[in-house]
Amino acid sequence: MRFVSITLTQLRSFLAVMRGGSVTAAADELVVTQPSVSAAVAALSRELGTPVTEREGRGIRPTAAGNAFAPFAADVIGLLEEGRRAAREAAHLADRRLRLAAVTTAAESFVPPLMRVFGQSNDGIGLTLAVGNREQVLDLVLDHRADVAIGGRPPRDPRIQSTAILLNEFVLITAPDDPHVGGGVIDAAELERRVWLLREQGSGTRVVNEEFIAAAALEPQTLTLGSNGAIKQAARAGIGVAFISRAAVALELEAGLLAALPVRHRPAPRRWYAMCSTVGPRRTAVERFMEFVVSPVARDSLGDASGIPGSAVTRASQATS
């Protein structure tokens, strides 16, 4: 029997190449030489008995074997780091930390109040927040670089547990002087000639808009913008329209800086979720936060969260989009 002898250096080098798409980027991330990264990835391929990367132009991409192996490598590295942190916390050598990650819309609206209220009753737990689009924050949790992600539409992945915490309603925003403002409900076909303002690839908000456009059989001109702020400013200037979470534009709608158009068959309300990994032991800080987000105290800090039962916990593999 041949025993596999995979090292942490091999795993870290492989994952860095996966993230950066090249040996150069991986070497920069790990602060090592390029030959050392190449050697580590080559050694990992030998241990597995199959290449985990292959050339793609001037870069590197994972092979099918590499894609299959990557989640296991991430779990090994992530769980070891979790274990190190747990040991240091138990020995009082490090502050307890809870690493949150949130999609941009949530981070710009209701996540800060959640953090404030949770911190008030858990003053021994330090909080950090990383912000990105849906794909980015899910990757942080799956790679064990974040403890809890907050976003919409959980993935169909048994490694993620999701807890519904708040309704997520979408509104079609436009300029306050839009000729349709103040009128009746409009049909999607009336929006054919409008420019649609979209978030970047990987954004859940972009998916909502693309699904509506496809369902309505529209073929509009689109403009991709990199943030909710840019979309709001473009809509306010009369450049185009966009479906966006009401949580992200509540203040602008109230102040009259933006207007919402009533559209037939607009996207149905969805839910915001708190998501954490199911792989490995769960630290006390994570347990406390996941219990907190469905508590009456959390609901009070978020305003009206009616329609989200406190026990609405599902495995992401059973979640619907």
C-alpha cells in the first residue's frame, strides 16, 4: 500500500494558483518564489497520480481532477486554521473573532445594525466584515476564510447551512421625473427601449435582473456598473432602470431622489440568509451568531421581518432559488 504524503505547502500553493490563475500571482500571495510554487503543485500532482493544473494561454487553470480536489484542500487548510484559533482562544492567547462576509447590498443596509446589536450582548467577540458579491462571499465561507456569510439565494451545496433572516423585496428604480412615475402598473414590454443597469458578473442582483429580462423576452441595451451606488446614481440621472433590493434604496425612495415603477410580474420577494459551513466543528461564536439572527432581538434591530419564521432553517441543498 502506498501512503499519500501531501504537505500543507502543496495544498496552500495549489489553492493560491486556483485563486490567482497563475504561478506568479500565487507566489506574490504566499510571498515565496515562483519555482517553489511550481515545485509544490507538481509534487501534489505526483502524490495524487494526476495533474491538478494545466496551461491556458499565459496562465494556468485547474484540470477536472484539480477542480474535484480543490474543495477538499480548502477544507483541510481551513479546518486546521480553525483548530489553531480554537486552541489559542482556549488558552486565552487570542481574542475571539467572528469573521462575517456580506454581499454589497446587505453590507450597505441591514448588516451594520445586526453587528451593533450582536456586539452589545457579546462584547468578548470581535467582529470583522468582508464585502463582495454573491460568489465572493460564498467562496469565503467554503474556504473557511469567513465564519458566516449574509446574502440571498443559498447555493445547492451540502457544505452550506442557511438560515432565513429577512424578506428581500425588489423594486424597479428610475429617475424621479420618469414619465411613468405616478401612473398605473406598466407591462414589461414598455421597458424594451430602456437601458438596464446591471451589477457585475457573480452578483445576485444581476441574476434577478437577467431572469426578469429573459422571462419578459426583452432584448434591451444594458450597462454594467460595479456597485449599487453607481447604479443608483445612474438611475437618478435618468440613464436607465434596474431592479434592486428595497433595502438598498429605502432612503433614496423616501427622500424622493429615486422613484419605483410598478411593473407587472416583477420578481417575487426572496429572502436574506445567514450561511455557515457544515464542515467540521462549529465554534461557539458562530453558534451564538446563528442563534442571534433569528432571535426577536435581531428582528427588532432590522425592523419588520414578518414572514420569516424563526425556525426557517434549511439545508442549502434543499433551498430554492
